Amino acid sequence: MENVYSNEWDGAQDHAGFEWNRTRLARRLGGEMLGASVYLIAPGQKSFPYHYHHANEEMLIVLEGNVVVRTPEGEQDATQGDALIFRTGASGAHQVINRSEAHARIVMMSTMVEPEIVEYPDSGNVGVFAGNAPGGDRSNSLAKFIDGSAEVDYFEGN
């Protein structure tokens, strides 16, 4: 059993603009096909760059605080108890932003399908994952982030 309000963290992110603590909830509970993490997002910070998945759906539940959720339809406020689904493909693009002056606690859940391709519309970058879905154990898997404009002909180099 785990508690979503615990402050025992499995890791943190402190990249400029993306500061949070994370508890890998599903991993702690022995999950194999479902991923879930609790994030405590610092004031003025974002969860991750704006992105969408080609293989995995995600669901957001706001546990405490206020966040702004960016989607292709624009931005909307979400507060304690609100839940949203982000389907696969460009229509499911999303980003969670904490514009408040207090920490926000959210749960992000996802299927754990791999291989996975994640696109980042703001930068044009692409994430490629095999051997483990994003958020999984990357110690024995492929996780590459590449410039999406770095295209070559199918037969180039062959």
C-alpha cells in the first residue's frame, strides 16, 4: 500500500522551468502494465515539455493545488479533484503548468505500451523508446531524443 500524500520521493527534476519531485506509485505497487506517478510541482514550474504519445494514453488527476493544462484546444484551469484524459496522437498533446504561488500535487497515470514515440511540438524533437515505456526503467532499454527535422531517405547509407 502507498499513500498519494506521502512526501517520500523516488526522484526529482530540477531543470530550469521543470522542477518537481516524483513518487513512482505504480512501480512501488508492482504495476507492470499501468504506470502512475505522483508529482509535486513547484510554483511557476511545468511538468514536462508540451508533448504527445503515439502508443500510450495518459490521465491526470489533480490532488491538491491549481494547475493550468495546455492542450491543442488552449489552456484550462484544473483544481483539486479534476481529471483529464490525454489520448494518443496529436489531439492528446498536453502539458501541466503550475502558475500558482503554492506547490501542486498531481497524479499522472498511463498505459505502459512500448515501443513508444513521443513528439514535442514546441521544439520539433522526437523521443523514441524501446525495451521499456517512457517513465519505466531505462537501465536496459533504448531512450533517444532526436531532432525531428533530421530526416534521411529510406535507402540512404544502404
